[in-house]
Amino acid sequence: YMIRQAIVAEWFPWVEAYERLILDVDDPRRLWLQDYFEASLKCHRISYNSDEWCPAPLLNIVKICEVRNDAVNGVYLQELASIVSSRQGHRQKVPELEQAICLRTHLQGPKLNEALLFHGCKWETVFSILREGFDSRLGGTNVGSAFGIGTYFSTVASKADLYSQRWADWPRKPANCEVPENLRCMICARVALGEIYEATRSDDSLRRPPLGRDNTRCDSLVGVPRDRGGCVDYDEFVIFKPGQAVPQFVIEYEHLPECQCRFCGSWD
């Protein structure tokens, strides 16, 4: 399931900008991520605004890679410093982050709501993100932007899966590349959410986070789920600055033959 190095060099000359290191099947980080991934596979509507729901997807993880990109990591650290300087003390945690893997870059500093969150996108965008990082100026332009133009993440892997792509469906995929046609890819990103605005209504005009209760601009927002008075089925975290997220892991996976999710089931 590895893209051959010669093909990568021909089609993706920027690949040296980052490293991808395969995690062993018994690596604690892989087990940790696999548990997080599998626990967040949920039922979804068969289409937007439908009242009919399909079963949770049945997915098989093929491989998890750690991503190392020094340039993108450096920009992330700069954004962390900016978030620290904007307010005093720890940032308030929202309930949706109880489901996430939460992290701290600086153990002696304030808690900045850093978390590993899922991001689904097409194959070409995956390679762009690994090379250059996330570009929140383009986020939502092709797949909807309920909370404005930003980069969207979720604690729910099956939500990110809805925006993924089969290898066979990539029009510009490299030729003669030994990759299974049903392979999909999802990014697990380290995201610095900082002070989070809780959005209970959609607003596609947003280009930056709203002001918080202290009249200081927040660092990100969360689309609040319906079960907490919001307008989406599952959480959507949005950042508006590219440096606030860094791709940390890549999860390559497939839908199992018996899967009956939105993609795989026979839904009329």
C-alpha cells in the first residue's frame, strides 16, 4: 500500500518538505489513535437535512503515519505564542472536547485547548496540506461553509470521512501506482483552538471568530451539536488562521465490504 518512491518524486517533487513515518501496529500511539477513530464512528443522515439515517460506517485502518514538517510546526508555535498573549490564564474547555485527545505543547503554560481532531478531504488536498499546512482561506469553498470560510475539524471521524475520497475517484492520481482503489485518507491534526466561541446558529459570512464574553475576539469556534441546543448533528471546530493547526498523523483506511453507510449503502 505504499506509493512507490519514484512515482512520488515525479508527481510530488515537494515531498521532501515533510516526512511520513509508519507507526507499527503495536505502537502505543497507533493504538491510541485507532481507539479514538473507532469510538467516533457514528450514524449519519443519508443526505443533508434528510430525516432518514444510515448506519455508522464500518472502516478498516490500513496504516497510520506520523507526519513531520518543521516549517509548518514552526508556524504553529508562533500561533500558540499569539494565543497566549491575547488573554490571561487557561482557556475555557467546551463539552465536545471531552471526546477528543487533548494535548499541551508547553506544560508550564496555560491550557490552550490543543487537541487532535479529524479532517477529511480529497487526495490532492491531503498532499497539499502535508507540504504546506492548512490554508483556512480556502476552507469550505468546495464543500460548504456553515460557519464561514475557515478550516473545519471534528472529534467525529465518520464526519470527516464524509469529505474523503476513494483513490480510484481521484482524476489526477499518478499512473501505474500500486494503491488499492478503495483506499481513503484522513488527517488527524493538532489544533490550537484557544478561546472557543460556541455557535448555535450557522453563519456563512464569518471570516474570523466572533467576539467572546470579554469583548476580546475568540481564537476559534465550535458549531454546537443539536443535543446541546445547536444546529449540527456533530461538532464542527473551525479555525481562521492557517498556523493554528498542523497535520500530525495520516490515517489510511477502507470501507469494509459489508459497510452500509451513506457511501456504501443503497439509498434512494
